[in-house]
Amino acid sequence: MSERKRLTRIFKMHGLSLQASALDTLCDVVQREAEVGRNKADVNNVIFNIIDEIKDRRIQGGNGSGGRSSSMGNIVTSALLEDVVADFRRDAKDVSDDAVQLLDAFHMPRLDFDRMRKNFSLVPFGKEDRELYGEAVAKVDMFNQRYALIQQRILRQDIFQPKLVTNRLGRSAQNNGGTHTITPVESLLGRSGRRFLLGMIVQVEEGNYYLEDHTAQVPLNLSDASLLTDGFVTENSVVLIEGEAIDGVLHVHNMGSPIVENRLDSIKAIGLQNSDIFNSIGSLSEYEKLREQEIEHGEDGMFVVLSDVYLDSPAVIEKIERMLEGYSDFNPLPIFVFMGNFTSKPLSSASEGTKAMISYFEDLANVICKFPNVANEGRFVFIPGPNDPGITGVLPRGPIPNYFTSALRSKVKNVMLASNPCRMRFFTKEIVFFRDNLVSKMRRNCLIEPRQDSNGQLSSHAIKTVLDQGHLSPLPLSTSPIYWQHDHALRLYPFPDALICGDRVEQYYETYEECDAINPGPFSNGFNFVVYRPVGEAGGSQTKSDVELCEVP
């Protein structure tokens, strides 16, 4: 029996019919497998694997059309066969490369919560007009969405869900044991006693703070307030309050941050597709396939992250060279993430400052090119700091302008200029990169001294604040200005798998509700950096990250 007849017969036995062009392709595959030394049994296994994959794709296609395959469902075309064979030939490096995706802050879809319908929707980039300088209504919408996202999260917690029990008379009665009710601000009028409220702290008049929700606002008296949770309380932060209204003023007895939930619980509430900001997961089956690839190949992935990389310092350039030398033999190479500031002092906008910045990036390119493998195969991400070239002072901020990095991009093959903040996907993992002096900003703007009975680290208070608030900058707009129509790019809801925040404080790493919070520390002071493996360990259906705080000797 000829090989062509044998292959045709095998496919017919599995209910598949090969087109002539597909049969030619399959014969070429069998011939190549034989040429590399595979025996007949191994070649047959390859054929059966191809058949299984084709049948799986037919089933998925059939489910997408009501469970019935199309009339062409049994026919195997050349395009289908080539696609299946290409998938089998992808090596671990190909899979890992495809698993990495960078998302710019200004191209990020917006998660919208409709308070009336109580549902979520993901508004893709390009479906709405977003301007840098929006109208006043955009500012109102920004704060409304911040509050609504936290409110729906709080109201889903057991402690704020009333339980109904049936008494002996057969009537439903509300059992408030162990549960509490959130009182709207407008309902405080004429009511006495302590109440629980959820609202945003706003400064209506200079030095006078109010609690505001979607119904009304009320003046706050914080003189006797007791803070029950870690974190900073700042203007524009959302808080849970226990207090009572006396003469039109809300006297606060206890105050705390909103209750949080982990990433998986948030995704269950939002929906898988509404949480897919990278547009990489079309269905649950695709998500499961991505998880399988993550478990199989994810341990090869590594991010080397540096912050405050002063390129105008010869010592910094020397240490970068030593660090790159240490990683030059890695296979695959890590992804190098450089966060600003990239100079020790802000450069002037005059021609001298521009020329200096161009030369600093060219010096970095020359160092990278000393290691040809790194220059050709390595991937470099550059995230601007507060003092770097470009439009500064407002978040999110755009990438470093191409003009300054032309020499770097011409010599190093894979250079990505990212916004601040930006997000990266590694298989199913979401990583947020952000460069800001969070601790100092929050310390200067806190309204109540943070609790002292925690671990005492201000960095822990800062990280807990941004995660509790679900926002990277829950600060007064006078301190941290924001483009109103791009505020969603600063949200942390659902939690990312990792938040890597470059701050001018000591290195730290901690886990909060299954989110890795990491600060690589300033590279310019101590030559510190961090190595992050999103999949440091894979076992069964679970993966575990790995974080290593490092220093260049």
C-alpha cells in the first residue's frame, strides 16, 4: 500500500477526509520525520497527535455554532493541517515569546460598572473618544467609577449582606447578627446613633474635609477617629466609617480601608472576558490552554527590574555592564525592565540637555552591544520616571520620546518604550510596572497618622493603600495630577498578579491577597535590582512566583 493511501485510510478511520493539497502537506511532514531518524511507531504517533488536535479544533468550532459542526467540518484543508503542524513545531522559546505582551496605558480598555444595572462591561480602546484634557464631566465620571467599583466590592462581602430567617409565625425577619448595613450619606439627616458609611474623603473648603458618596456629602470631624486598618488615609481615598451625625457633622469613631478581595474572586464577579484587558483570552477553553502552556513553559520566564538607573553616572554604567555579563549566557534571556529616572538631575529642555540625554542612551547601547547575544535576543523595556523627558507631572505619562533613544533602538534589536504605568502579560499572569515616589507622597498627604502596631514600615502602608483603594494614585489631584479620561489605566481592580513599583525607598517584597508587591530599590544607590519569576515553581495545576532581591557587587 502506498504511503498516500495509508495516510488517507488512517484519516478516514477517524472520520476525516484529506484534501489533495492537505495530503501533500502530510506526506512532506512524514518524510521529514523519517529523515530525522524517527522510527515508524514514532511517525505514527505524530500522525495520531495531529488527528487528535484537528478533532479538538472541530469540537471547539462546533461548540461555537450551537454544538453542530459545519458541512466542511470533516474535511481537512491544507491551511488547517499546516496550522496544526506549526503549533507542534513551536519550541519552548516560541511559546514564551508569544506569552509576553506589553500594554500601554493610553491604549488600555476601560472596565465600566453600571450602578443601575449592576453589571460590568469592557470598553475597548478606540470605541470612545479619550482626550488628554477632558471636560469637567470626565472628572465627575472618574470619581464616580472609583467609588462604584469599591462599593460593589464591599456590598458583596458577607458582613454587609443581610440574612433572612423565618420565625415561628412563618414570616421572614431580618437577622442582623454579624452583619451591618451601609447607610447612604443623605439618610443621616434626622437619624441618631452610630452608623456605617462608605464614602470618599474630599476637601470642599480649604482645611475642611467631607465624606461624599453618590447621594450627598457631610462634614467630617476626625479628632477622635481611631484607625483600625493599616495604610494611609488621604484626600480622595475611599473609607469605611463608623460614626454618628451630631448637628450636621459626622463624628468619626472608627475608620478603615475598604475590604479587599483577591484576583480570582474579582474575575468571577466581573467575568473572564470583561477582565481580559489584553484581548488574549477568547473563551474559557483558550484560558485553560494558556494555563497548560504556563505550567509547561512558564518556569523559563524571568524579569530583571531596575529603578532609578542614572545613565549619567559612570559607576551605574559599569554595574549595568557587570550585570549584563552575568545574564549573557542565560537561555532564554530574561526581560530587562529599566525604570527612570535616567539621570541624577532633571535635564534642561535646552539643546544641551537634549544632546546629553541622547548621549546617555547611546552609552547604554554601547554597553549592551558588548554582549551580542543580549543585543540581538534580549528584550528591553524602558519606563520613564518623574524627571525624564516628555510631558511630566501628570499620570499616566507617555513613553520617552523616540528622539532620545534613536541610537539605542538602532543598535539593540528589541527595545520597547513603555508608558508609566504599563502592564505586561506573561501567559495568564498580569504584571503592573509603576515608577513613582509613593511613600513620600502619601506620607506628606496623610490625614491621620498610620497605625504603629503593624510592622512599622511605611512602604507596607503605601502598598496596602494602593491595593485597598484599587488605584495607583489615591491622592489629591493637586499632588498627583491625572488625565481624567485615562484614570482607568491607574486602577488595580482586579488585583494584578504582581505590582512592581519603583520607589526611592529600600527594597521590599511582600504578598497581599495573593498579589506580589515588589520594589527593586534605587539602582543608583546600592546597585539594587530584583529578579521576578512569575512562574517560579509549577506543580500540578498550580503555579507559584519567585522573587529574588539582588545587588550587583
